[in-house]
Amino acid sequence: MKAEAHQLDHEPVLLQQVLSFLSPKPNETYLDLTAGYGGHAEAVRFMTDNAPAVLVDRDNMAVTYLQKRFVDKNVTIMQSDFLSASQKLAEQGNKYDLILADIGVSSPHLNIASRGFAIKYDGPLDMRMDQSQSLTAETIVNSYSEDDLIRILKQYGEEPRARSIAKAIITARPIHTTSQLADIVAKQFRGYHKVHPATRTFQGLRIAVNDELMQLEKAIPIWVSLLKPGGRLGIISFHSLEDRIVKKAFTERSGDRFDAELSVLTKRPETADKNELVFNPRSRSAKLRVAAKIKK
Ligand SMILES: C[S@@+](CC[C@H](N)C(=O)[O-])C[C@H]1O[C@@H](n2cnc3c(N)ncnc32)[C@H](O)[C@@H]1O
């Protein structure tokens, strides 16, 4: 599959807030765990005077783009899920001044129909960020038990109609495309809806396909261990399930306790301002939390 150049556009969210809270300084090293199309990375690197940086992404399309954008020998690009990459960097004993994770999907995921993430485009039921992985949304939709579908839709999609949707999916099998699935789910709802009624179902499936919450939960403690004293860790999340994990992880490691490792720099999560909401509507659900590693 070849993507058109414009389909690879991705506007980095909350960029000013990221720069203001991470506050990159010349010569500070940078680890970007979801480097995507390099918008945050380029701005951070500019402020560090192009100090050494490691850019990670699990998506082949993003990695190919990063390899063209960053040809500097100070940049190491890793194609990997961020949990495995973090484990590897920790085993190597590496430490960083600045760490950023801008989790979730990129605009190209949503703009390219064949990736199967978008409700509004007809495509295969794929939803894999790493296309070399075997599990797809199609496998889940067509082979998981009713109980497992209900669990995924409830836990990851926070879908109140998980039961009726799971039943409808099982009755309609086999389902091969995003449009088929969106129509089956929409039939379980009546009346007017501001957002497509299958939005929660798509979210749930996407999180399950990419094991997103497990990745985040297990990776945050490693990110804290990868910070140099005084280093800053920023995490941007796009829905409450992720933000809850980030908030809990920061709270458990900060505050008035003898073993506190972090000092939380964002009293409340940072969100998009009016301007950003206008030129980048995808920023509307973005929340940034930043913490600094306490110097001991
Ligand atoms: C919101 S985009 C990041 C955009 C980036 N900050 C930029 O400025 O272009 C999220 C990226 O994270 C990647 N991603 C999401 N979860 C991941 C994971 N667990 N491991 C590695 N990459 C992940 C996706 O493939 C996607 O490219």
C-alpha cells in the first residue's frame, strides 16, 4: 500500500505546552517513544541543539518517514513497541534528560482507509499499528467469544450497549470491512447521535488489537527509571482510560512521601487552547501530564 504524501501529514498536539513543560536545554538527551511523524521530535531537538535522541515507533510507515526526516547521526530510530524498546534501553543502562510519549493513533492511521482504523472510510478491519503483528480487528470480530467481545467493548470502549453489539456482531459474522461493522453497530442505536454510534466499538477494538493499556501500564515505571535526575517525562493521552493510568502512576511516585521519585509539574493536565482546537480538532481530547525526576 502506498500512501499519498498528504495522507502522511500529522500535526503534533499540545506542542507549545510540551516545550514549555519539558523545557529542553542545549545538550539534553531525548527519548521519544511514539515519534510518529517527528513533529515533537524536531521541535525538541531544535531546543537541545540536536543533542543525541532516540526515536521509537511501532508503525513501519512512521519509521520510514522518520528515517527520511532525521538523517543526523545523533538520531537513533527504533521500530518497536515502546514497552520492548524501553526494556532494551534500560538493559543497556541508558538514561535521558527528556522523555515524551504521545500515545494513541496518528492522523495517517485515521486518514488511510486501508489501515482500517477509521469509521468514515471503508477499509479492511485491520487496526494494527505494527502491521507485522498477526492479530487484527478482523480476527477479534470474527473469532472471539461473545463474552470476550463484551469485555473488550465494555473495558476498552466503555460501551454501555456492549451486550447487544456483541450479539449483533456474532449474528452478522463474517464481517470483513469497517463499513460493515459500523453499520451493524449503528443498527443497535436509535435517534440522533453527535458522534458515530460505532466510535466506542472502534476504540475498544483498536485498544485490544494493539494491547495499548497493558503497554502503557508496564512501560511507565521503566520510563521513570530511564530518566536522569532532574529529567522530565511528558505523556499525552487521548482518552480517560489512558489518562487514569498516567495520573495513578504519577501520583503513586510523587508527593509527600519518603520514597517519592517524581515531582509532578502539571497541577492539572494541560489541554488544547482555542486556537489549536480550530486548526487541529484531533487535539480536543489530548491531555498532557509532565513529571520531573527528583534529584537525590
Ligand atoms: C499520536 S502519534 C505521535 C505523533 C508524534 N508525536 C509526532 O509529532 O508526529 C502516536 C504514534 O505512536 C505510535 N504508537 C502508539 N502506541 C505505540 C506503542 N505501544 N509502541 C510504539 N509506538 C506506538 C503510533 O504508531 C503513532 O505513530
